[in-house]
Amino acid sequence: MKHLLASTCLAVGMLAFGGAASAAECGDVTIANMNWQSAEVLANVDKLILTEGYGCNADLIVGDTVPTITSMTEKGEPDIAPEGWVDLLPDVVNRGIEEGKLVGAAVALSDGAVQGWWMPKYIADAHPDIKTIDDVLKHPELFPDPEDSSKGAIYNGPQGWGGTVVTAQFFKAYDGEKAGFTLVDTGSAAGLDGSIAKAYERKQGWVGYYWAPTALLGKYEMVKVEHGVPLDMAEWKRCNTVADCADPKKNDWPKDKVQTLVTKEFADRAGGPVMDYLNTRAWTNDTVNKLMAWMTDNQASGEEGAKHFLSENEDLWTKWVSPEAAEKIKAAL
């Protein structure tokens, strides 16, 4: 009995030491909590998983794309940017990686952030021949202008958005006016969202600019319209993104790479299991759209959204973590 008790005490002591060692390896970790919904919920997912699954002492700090990634490169903090829109400042990211200050982890949004023109799925299902922008422009009657039903309408975003500029340039490139369409200025983000909601609830035609991941595309099922041509980045930079360029050409819309960034110091300190998680953790636009729609409908915080995701998507997130971490996280929910 004494031998059994001694063995048991030794085993417990080793487990406790192992847990302490794991926590010490990860230690204090700061996670950038960006000020938009998809980034907020991902930061909270990371905090919960790193804290409960890997013994980290994780804290969220306020962040935004440019200042956060710049600070990570120049000051080595915060430790993690879960949703880094790296295409917005490629020079800073590339320099940080080349100088050994940043590590690129998983592509957080596996199918990329998507912008373009969308139409309701019920229109796409009813008219399977309409797949491209050129196909759309053959059918103004299916997408009527609310002010003049004899014309079609392409709904644009508010002034000041990059996507609004590109949509206006594509409208010119694809000869939208010649095809009998008008370009509708929705005035604001709320106006754009409202135009989609109104059309969808009345099962009317709608086509225009939007992007993913968003809560609205989690609520209303939309289909992205194809561009019918390959991407030409030189042309994209020359004219498709320049408001006063007079001769835009047909082009595709590039996807934005959304990647998790980690400071090299933290990657070295945290080591294997934690970096295995950060190198694996990724989800799709469809997953994020539905989660954000739930958060919006329930006025949920990022933390509440993270707990909902982990409770409802065990088959997905358990593939990101070790079996031991998975059990700890389940117990904490």
C-alpha cells in the first residue's frame, strides 16, 4: 500500500510538473483583438483554446491591422494577430518575416476573404445560365432598378470604400450602362445591407457589391457572380482600383490572404504543441458567416461567440488541437 501510495504521489507530482512546464513554455501571451466581428470571435477562440487547452496565460488587447502588425514587427508585441490581412501591408509583413521578427502561421480564412458582385441563391437556382457578370448584364429585367423598372440595377457600396471604386470601374469595363443598367449608390453600409434584406425577403432580383466573411451572408444565402476572365494583377493595380482611370478592362477580383501572424520570440518560446495549433487552425467563409449571423441575431460578444462555436463545431476544432488539449477544452465549456 505504501509503494502504491508513493507511486501515485510521484505520478501526480510528475503530471503537475508537466502542466507547470507546459504553462511556463507558453507563459503570458497577448492576442490582438481586432475591431471587427470575425477577428473578434477568432481572437476569443484562440484565447479560450490556449488558456484551457495549453495552460497559457492569454490576454486580449485592442488591435487593428496596420498598427498591430507594425508593432509586432518593430516592438515584438502583441504575440499573436489571429486575423492578419497581410495583403494590406505586404512590405511590412515580408520585412518582418525576412528579418526574423514575424512567423506566418495558418491561413486563418482558408478560402480567403472574398469581394465581388453577388446575387441571391434563389435567382441563381432559377436561372442556372446566369453565372458571370456578362450573363447578368443580359438580363436587366431580372434585376430591376427601384427607380426605373425598365432598367437593371447594380448596387454599389458607399463612397470611400475601395470596393465601391472597383465596382464602379467594373461597371464601366463590362459596359453596364450600354446593357441597360444603372449603378445605384446605396449611401451607407446600412443602406447596402438594407437593399439586400429587402430584396431577399420579397424574393426579388438583386445584384451588387458585397464581401465575405460577413454576418449578412450568413443570414441570406448569396452566390458570387463570376467575372469570366482570369485575374490580371497589373491591370488591377493600373486601372480597376483607380477611380479616375478612364479605360478599365474586364478583370477578376483577387482574394485577400487572411493569415495568423506570430512574433518569432513567442513562436520560439511556446514551441511545439502551441505552434502546432496556430499552424493548423483555419476555418471557411461559410463557417464564419454562420457564426457571425448567430452572434448578430443574439447580440453576442466575441467570448460568447467563441463558446458557441466550440460547443457546436466539435468535429472541426478538435482537429486543430491535441487529444489531451481537446479534453481540457471540452471540460471547460
